[in-house]
Amino acid sequence: MRKLLTNKRFLTIVSLLIILAVIVLGSLPGSPLNAVLKPVGAIVSPIQKLVKSTGNSISAFYSALTDGIAIRNENEQLRAEIAELQYQLNQNEEAAIRYEELQEAFHIREVFSNYDIFGASVLSRESDEWFSVIRAGVGNSDGIYLEPGQSFAVVDVRMNLVGRVIDINEDDSDILMLLHEGFQVSGKVNAVNGATFIITGDASLKQQGLCLVTGIDPDTVPSIGDEIVTSGDGGLFPQGIPIGVIESVDTSNELNITATLRPYSDISDINDIFIMVPYEEETREQTYETTSADT
């Protein structure tokens, strides 16, 4: 113990700690050491200010740190709330769009009151870039059947022609689109006594999203911009379904005048389709007329 008390380094450390303690205590308001330190205030005051400033800086740093953590947590919570609100908004927009589509479906039923309308969502598209065939989620389980040699017209939510049904399974249906080379429909200019034509898919034109128009009479050549609708000839497609507009006309060969048509239905953007099935009585009458004509 005596050696420790005579150790200069130890005495220096103890002295510094005592001085520091006195300075800290003396800096406190109302401290009894203020009177003792008053004579040496000029020396001690700068040290007290330094100690106080250091303490304030540490306190400010701690406050800033805790405030920053709180702000970050609050921002994360706000981001989560904004994401939730955005999700709800998107859901509401989707619901509004779906409502409008259903309203369009009711309009289809009003216009074609002698048809059963089966609505369905598009399940998949053929790997072909131009979606020549699509699969829709409606089938035998929904009460729709396809007899051999029979087919049904298919329209989109705006009642534009999309194609025709080529196969119906238990839970889904295959639909041949307008642009497919195997598709054909009789059309007419949407006017009183409008000229009639044949609209078909074409292997080269479908790359441009166009159909081929043939069977054009030289005296009734359509004009660019003419609206073409189904003529009703042939019995498969009811009369008056919008098909598209004439985009170009080629009269270079009077014996084979052709035109191109751009369909109204956006093949790449179709999400819902409606299959038009004539009522059974009408179907039986059509079958009877066809059989009688054959005999």
C-alpha cells in the first residue's frame, strides 16, 4: 500500500480523477463546490464548458440516433400502408372493369335474344405468336355441347367477332381465331343493302394482324374505312356482328379484286370471350332445313 501511495503514476491518475470529479460537480447548478471553485473559476470554467459541451454532444447524438430509428420504422409502416392502399385501388379498378364487361355481356344477350350466351375467361393461348387458337374455361360441365359438323360464333366483351368454336371438352373449349388460315366468314358492308364478301385468315397477312377479303364484285368494291359486319349467310354467324374495317383495297386485277381487313377484336388483349349458342328449337330447325336441302 505504501509503495502504491508513493507511485507517481498512480498519484497522477488519482489527482486527475479528483480534479475531474470536482469540475463535474462544480458545473451542476446549486453545487456547494461553486464557492470553492470561484477563485479558480478562470481556470476551471473552460474545462467545465468542455465537459458540458461533450455531454450535450453525446446526448444530441443519442437523441438523433433514436429519432432516426423511429423515423425509419415509421417510414416502413407508411410504405406498407401505401402498398396496401395501392393493392385495394387496383382491386377496385379490376372490379370496375369486370363490372363493365358484365354489362357488355348483358347487352349481347339483349341484342341476340334468341341465343344462349356462355361467358368464359381465356385459359391459354397457342404458342403461335398470333394466337391462332385459344382455350377458354367453359365446357360440357357448363351445359354447352358441340355436335359433329357444328360450330358456334365467339365474340369479345364489346360484341366484336373473335372466331368460332372448334372443340368442346368437359371443362374447356378450343376457339379458332379470325386470323387463322382455316377461318372463314361471310361479311357485308354495314349499310342498307351493303355488298357482301368472304373474310378469311391468311398466312402472310396475319403477321400484320390482318384478314383477307375476297369475293368482291367489281361494281361494289368496298372503300378504305368501311365497317364490315357478319352477313348472316351460312347460318353459323348471326347477322350484324362487327368484324372490323377495310384497311386496303387492291383493284389491279379486275377478275380478282381483294382487300385487307383489320379486326376490331384485339387478339393479344382478349381476357374474356362469349360463345353464342342458338336455342335448341332454332338449332333443330336449321338441322332440318339442312337435311331437307341435302335430300
